[in-house]
Amino acid sequence: MSETSTVPRSPDVDPRPPGRHQVWQRLRADRAALAALVAVALLVLIAAAAPLICALEGQNATTFHNSLIDSATGGVPIGPFGGASGAHWLGVEPGTGRDVLARLVTGAQVSLAVSLGATAVQITLGVVIGLAAGLGSRAVDTVLSRAMDLVIAFPSLVFAVALMAVVPGGFPRPLLLMLVIGVLGWGQTARIVRGQVFGLRGLDYVAAARLTGARRARVARREILPALAGPVITYGVLQLPANVTQEAGLSFLGVGVRPPTPSWGQMLASATDWFQADPSYVLLPATLLFVTVLAFTVLGESVRTALDPRAKSRLRAGLDRRRGKRNPEEAEA
Amino acid sequence: MSKSRAAVAASAVALLAGLTAACGAGGSKGSSAAFDPATCQGGTLTVLNHRGQGNFDPAELYTSGGGKVPTLVFRTLTTRNHTTDGPDSAKVVPDLATDTGKPNQDATVWTYHLKPGLKFEDGTPIRSADVKYGVERSFAPELPGGPPYLRDWLIGGEAYQGPYKGGDLASIETPDDTTIVFKLRKPEGDFPFLATATQFAPVPKDKDTGTSYQKHPVSSGPYKVVSNDGGKTIVLDRNPNWSRSADDQRLACPDKVVVNSGLDQSVINQRLAAGTGDDAGAVTSDTNVNASVLARLNSDAALKSRVVTGFFGETQYLAFNPKVKPFDDVRVRQAVSYAIDRESVVNAVGGSSVAKPATTFLPDQPAFGYTPYDYFPAGQNGDPAKAKELLAQAGYPNGLTITLSHSTVTGDGSGPEVAAAVQEALGKAGITVKLDGTADDDYQTKYQKPATEPGLFLASWGADWPSGGPFLAPVFDGRQILADGGNYNSAQLDDPKVNAEIDAANRLTDSAQAAKAWGSLDAELGKQAYTVPLYHPVYKRLYGKDVKNTYVSQWNGLYDLSRISVK
């Protein structure tokens, strides 16, 4: 995403994002967006209702069931489909006999909470630093811009693994994951915000506010922040699936959340030893991770299009007469 | 208490005779009837390993019984009995020496004589001074690693800095080219076992290149090193100056040996199971079969016939630090012992095929002096009721919260899976367990230092050789509490009575008597519940389709690389 792709240059286009009602209308017209929205809502519901689902099934994520696995063959669940039965709807975990459904839904809590939290940290840091760079003096801008370059160029996975390993064991792991992923991933957001601020700074209404004597902080809060909402929300929704995979990756590498707290990445990590002996154990967390990332990505893309003031022609071609003029950039938007 | 010198010599001679007979019979119980030592030569043996070989320097290697790959290159004063799979394979036999060593009356002076006609790979004869130099090198701080016993046992060993800085070590004498005498500061009946270590391999002083010697160590065994890229791939070729006539322990059937290290464990199993191309002549010296192979064994008889099962003396256990509350109370330690669910622990490390539940600290093999006991019977799945009762007596009627430290290496006996199994089992007895995982290196450093040792942690102890001494002494001898780190006496136990019993057992040169003494000491220590033994590992290993003569040693639980053939 280039810095200025959504910043209009012609003064006759309203730079502020479309109203809430309008966004919702556009999203409703987009079938892929609706499907993704339903999937995301379902996932959040499942994660939120995890204890309820466990209670309904009558299982929990930590109880071992030694009688349901075959110890002599390394702990493969007894029975087809990973030992699925009336008591264990999606079977049991090889090696321990813990309930797979309970672990999946409890793992969803960790995976979603960590990725949402990490995104919040990234966006907050990105907006604050991007605003400071865009509105501050030239020196401040130079320093902050180099910091952004540094954070973006950093091999964040390697650094995250190192960071996760040195923090003492007592620190709550999900919170640590959020912070580490967040602190290492604000660079892109900050850069986009900075670019937007540069574009907005020169617009008439901002200039008017400044001329009337408003202080910099007030200009930032009242005039610029609202106009940033569109691109920032868009970027946040696109960043979410990346953070879901990042959490799974770190847990897969053994530095994420720790047993017995389940997470999808961790389930996938232990499943690598079992993909031949118990294929269903690999497929379940893998499918869920795939669906989550796909749903968030599709949703993010749709939100981006719906929020883009110049993308209307694609979604609602010809409906908005006021901004009918074609922008040369629009062809690529 | 010690046996007379004559008796030891007699038994050594008898052993030697037995060996020669076994060798003539061709390794007796091989896997294939077609194996004939006379025509087994040829082909390339591939070794697929998970861990790297590390520095291939005899001073730095830490092996049991001369090692698996190292025994192909380094001959030592004594070695494990390579030629059989029975209880005799846990015994020590002469290798470079003519016997397993002649002790003086109190086992503080050990004398060895070299066999005639021994040569290095360049044809120069092996002299007793080369063996002395090899032992001395292992003291050099530049060449770390290896067992700690030499430093502890030899007179002056504590302060000796190796031949580069410290000159020679006076307590090793070489009166002539075939005689070498070791003088110890205390009686050690197990000295012949220690002499199987690669530190007792001869090193020619004029060929020693210090830290780069490991790239091309001078061979005294059937193979010489052709190339070695940092232990990742080691290629061995025949040593023309070695012959079977001067070595009754090794057959050296393959013409070439290639060791590939750093492979993923499931990759090793898949390659061995498929056995295509070079992998038909492949084996592994460090990787157990995994679940996907185990699941196929019952339906695939051909695959099943290519799996060997053996035991290496090792115990995985929960260690208590009684200096930390509440583990100072024996009733709390007993409650944990009662509550443990060994079936869950065994399943966590790969199931009953690769681990058996343990109630004793000593491994369950006669050579260690195994004496069965189970003072706190937990059955398969624990006895939470009994545990709660003991906790109530100890003043915790509503349960308590404790922290279990473990390593973060997955799939390891001290890893998070086992920790989770312990947590789950203790939870049933009202003990809430918090897990504290630490990256492996830091974990080891942490629990091996009394000042930072956690109250409850997962640990394992493996045998340096099949005897009770190296199994119990480092863990329970009060004089081996090391305040600066490297401490294995996790209970920090310093009981004069226990120390005295350890000394008495160390003086015994008769292995049967010593085994009995170690067994009764273990049974005595078990009552105090300083550890909760969890399981003894079982070695279950695959080998390629063309590999023959794969009988399993009771010393290290594996087929012998110096005896198998790929032809």
C-alpha cells in the first residue's frame, strides 16, 4: 500500500471517509464481505462461548484420558477420526487424550485475543508516532522516519523469538505475545499515517483551522484524526490475519503461549509428529487457522474498498452523482 | 572387602576366553541367519542422526563405553563387550590392554599392559606414552568436555592444567613402552569402566594440533577420518594398519561409514522405514521410532522385523530441593510421590513402547544393582486420596500451590509435555502446580547451581557405565555438592552415613558385590522421597533393509556399529 494511494489531490473530492451508514450499505452489497463477516462473527462467538461449548460437550481442555489412546503405538487415539465419539465430538489429542474440541475453542480465545491485542498495540503506536512525524518539526520527522524504517526492516520473527525467550517465566504469556508482536509491527501503520498527515496538512479546512489559531494538538485531534479513521481501520483489519499467523508461528516455534494453555499454533506444532498416524489432528487446527486468516483478509479488503472515497465507482457505480468525476488514480485503486 | 589380585586376573582371563569364543561364533544372535563375519566386508554404512557429533576429539567426547561412532576410530585401554547381547554385554573387556587392569590391594593403583603389534593409522606403533598423553590432554582447559571422574580420581588431577601448560601428570607412570600405571587418590573399583572412555585412546604427541586435532584425529581403530565438516557429515574409510587379528572386539564389515547429523527425527524415521537407495544400509544411533512408525508396526511384519529394542541405564525423575519450602517436609514429598500419574507421563514422551514407568532411582537392570521397591505406591494413575491424607497431616488440609520448573524443549523428558502431565495428576490431589519453563541451556545452569535451584523440577540421570556408582554418587554424595554450578546432588543431601556407604561400595572391585551394595543404598535412599522416579526410557530403533547382525548391547541399548554389516 503506497503512502498516498487514498489521499486525494483534487480539492473537489471530500477527503473524509464515507459515513457509517454508507459503509454498511457498501459492505452489504458485497457478498464476499458478508460471508467473511459471518465467519468472523462465528469465530468470535465460538471463542467467547468457549467455556459454554466445553460445558455443553461435558469436557475441558486439560483433563487427560489415558484410556482413549493406545500407549503401545505412541499414544494414537483409539478409533477412527482421531477417536471421535459422542463424548468427544472431534476426537482426542494423541499422546494425552485431551479433548480436541475443547482445546480448539479454548485455543481460539488465545489466538484471537492475542492477534486483536497485538493489532491494537500496533495501531496505537503507529498512529501516535505517525502523527508526531507528520506534524512535528523536520528534525522530529527525520528521527521518527528512520525509526520506522528500522522497525520495518527488522527481521521481526527472529527478534520476537529472542525476546520471548529472555522474558522471565512469570510474565503472562498471552500479554507478552501481544506486546512483542505489537511493538515489532507498528512501522507500516506509522508510515501510512505520516503520509496521510502530509496530504491532509495542506488541505483548506486544516489550513483554516490553523489560521484561526488552533494549536497543533487540537488540529491533530479535531481535524486530522477523524480523516485518518478510514485508512487506519482498513490497515488494522488487514493486519489482523497477519498477527493471527504470527502468534501461531511463535507458538509453533515453542516460544508462544505455554502448555497446558492451548493455542492453534501450538496444536499445529505437536501435530507435525502425528500427520501420518492421526491426520485429523492436523487438519482441525489447520483448517480453523486457514478459515480465520482468509475471513479476516477478505473482510479487510472489503472494508478498505468500502471506506475508500474514490472506490465507489467500483461498488456503487454511478450512484453518487456528487463525486462523479473520475480521478486518474482511480483505475488502480 | 576387595577381591584379591589373582582372582581379578583369573576372571579377566576367563572373560577373554569367552570373548574369543563368541567372536568365532560370529556375534551369535544376529538378526539375519545369512550373516557370516568372514564374508561380511563391503558396502557403505550410513548413520542418520539428530544431534551433531560435536568435536570429534577423544579428549572432548563424552561417551559411555567408548561411544557408538567414536568406537570405530578410537581404541581405548578397555571397552564395553561388543561381541554379545546377553548380560555379558554390560561387562567391561580389554581393548588395547591385555586385561581390564590389575588393582593393588585397596584399588588405588591400576596397572595395564598393552597388547603387542598395535599401530596407529600411519603405521607407527602405539606406546604406553601415547595413552598417557591422551589422558593428559583431556585435562587441558582448551579441550573441554568428557567425564569429570579423571579430575576427581587421579592424584594431582584437581590442579593439573593439561600437557600444554602443566607439563606431565606424575600420577600416570609409563615404566616401559607397554606398561602404564594410574595412581588414584582414593579407592575406585570402577576404574576399568572409566578406562572405556575415549580419553583413554592413544594420541601421538607429535601429531597433536591442539584444538584442531578434532578435524583429523589419528586413528587407532578400524576406520580413519577422511573428512569432517564440523560434525555435520563425517566420512570414515578403512584404516589399513588395523586388522582383526589385533582386535577381537570389532568386525568392521562396511568399507566406508558416512555419519549425517542434524536431521529431523521424523525424517530419520521416514528414511529408515522407506530404506531406498543408500538408506537401505542406514542406521541411527540416537533416534527412537516415532508414533507414525509405531502405528504401522502391528500391520507391517517386514517393518517390525527391522526394529530393535534395548535399554540404556537412565532415569527421568522429579527432583525436590528440600531447602525450599514446603519440600523440607517429607510428607509433602511423599504426597507428590503418591499423586503422580506415571501412565500420563509415559504417554507424554511417546507411550509404553519407548518408556517404562519407574519406581526406583536405579535403572531396572541387574548391572546397576537394581533392587525393586515402591514405597509410595501410586499405581498407574496415582493415589490422590492417600496424597490428600498426607497433605492434611503436613498441615495443608485445603491443598497447596507449588511451582514446577521444566525445560521448554518439546518432546524431551524434562519438557513441557511431561510438566503438563505432572500438573494434571497433582491437581487431582489438590496440589495446584504452576509451570515455569526455561530454555534448555539456562534451565540446566539454573538447577545445577544450589543458589538458584528451584524447589521442584524435572531432571534425568544417565549411566556413564552400567554400574551403580556413577548413578548414585553424583546425585546423593554430600561431598559432590558443587556450589558454583554443575551440581547434580539436587537434594543437597550430605548424610555421613550415606557418604560412608558410597565409599565402601567404591572400594569393591567385584562387580556383583558392588551391585548389591549400590542396590541396597538406593532402596534405603528411596524411603526419603528425595526424587520421584518417573520412567526409564526404552530404545526402539529402526535400521535399513540391508543391515545385518543387529543384536542389541545391554550396555547402551543399541546395535553395535563396529559389528553390523550392510552387505
